Amino acid sequence: MNTLEHTRYTIKIADSEEEFDQIFALNYHTFVEEIPQHEANAAKKLKDKFHENNTYVICKDGENIAGMIACCDKRPFSLDAKVAQLDSYLPPYKKLYEMRLLAVKEEYRHTRVTAMLFRALMKYLLANHADLAIISGTTRQLAMYEKLGFQPFYQRVGKPGAYYQPMYITEKDLRSARWQK
């Protein structure tokens, strides 16, 4: 993926130790401090257990990461552990990706950062021949996910304070005009 410039922001694939360190800090803030999904630790860093297989699309404001979203095409996915017989709930596909870890720093949440991350990720998925993608969307943002074209396919998963809705998006919706801007 080429680096794309949009005003003051840069959208790119994370590729440096400094970027990964910021990803771990943002991951901690989002999924420990805001959404109590994981346990706190003194380092205030959270390295995803699927990190080695993840591709991170990041949005940078100068040298600082404003937001991120990850994807992976290697099984098992995180949803494989949450939804028994996951494939039985999905439409037919040839190449499946799981999208995870959408996190945007609070000061960037009412900007174009989230839209830019999703647009870049959709282009990445299509360039890598994805015809279906799944996500565990936080129940705090279901309206946003549905507006983007995601469809729920299973009951909510998670724990109190950290519930997620398994959802998918088809190739047709990946190719939708909303992503081509």
C-alpha cells in the first residue's frame, strides 16, 4: 500500500518499531482503560495475541498515531474462539479476512480519521483479493458499522462492559461507492 496524504494526516501500513510501540499503547488505552476487555498492567502496553499475523493500517498526525485498524487472513481468527463453527454463519467466500482493533484517540474521534482508516483498509482488502471480511464490532458503535455496510450474523459476544457484535461485510459492500472517495 502506498502512503496516502490527506491534509495533515498520513495513512500507511505500520512498519517501524516506533509505530508498533505506539500501536501497543493505543491498544492498551482503548481495550483496557476505555473498553475493559483486558487486564491492566504497569507498562500500559497491550500487544495483541495475533500481532505477528496482523497488518495494521494506521493514521498518523505528524509522527503520532491518531488511529489504527488491523486485519489478518490467517486462521484461527479471534472470532473462531468466540463463535463455534464460525463458517456456518457466513456467506460463501474464497478469501476471508478478520478486521480488528479499531482504535482512534479521543481527540481525533470527530474528524475524518475513522473514515480514512476504513477506506484505506477496504482498498487493502480488495487489493489482496478479499471477498468477505468479519469484525467484532463494539456494541457502542453498531450504528456506524451498519452504516458502513456490515451485517450482524451471530449473537453478541464478550463480557459486561465489553460486548461485541460479530458482523461481516461482503465484497459488494467492500466495493461500494462509499469507499471510493
